[in-house]
Amino acid sequence: KLPITSHPEEVTSWVRRSSSKKHKPLEITATDYGHRFYMWWTTLQPSWHVLPDGQFSKAINSDKTWTVFQKGGSSGFYMVIMGLYWWVRA
């Protein structure tokens, strides 16, 4: 599972309905949801990837890993993809 810190409410609601992942999310406002999604996305990043000013590092370091994103299933990276889908559809 991915960490749930700063989950947008819509993502949390969707995860709780684990019996049916095909339902539509709550109506969202793109700007508000986008901000909350971005904040969640930031919390998911490895600490070495977030710069002190909150921007993401563009440096490529072969000694760093992205294992934080190696999470499968509906509570894994799939949540990020679904969250992006809802944002695009808003």
C-alpha cells in the first residue's frame, strides 16, 4: 500500500469502497482537487527527490531508488493513476 498521508478525500472514499473499484468518484473541482492531489503526490516522493523549496529534483542519481512506488494492487500505484484520471475528467 502507498502511504495515505494527505490523501484527497475522494481517493480515501474510493479505497474504502474496495468491493467496487468501478464507481465514479465524488464530484470534484479541478483546481481544489488538483492542489490536494499535488500535496499528496509530494508526500509520496522519496525524501531525496523533494528539494527544500518543495520542487522536485531533476538530478538523476543511480544510487537512489524509487521503491516507494513499487506497490501493486488497488491500494498501490493504481490509486495515483485513478486520482489523475479523476482530475483530468473534472
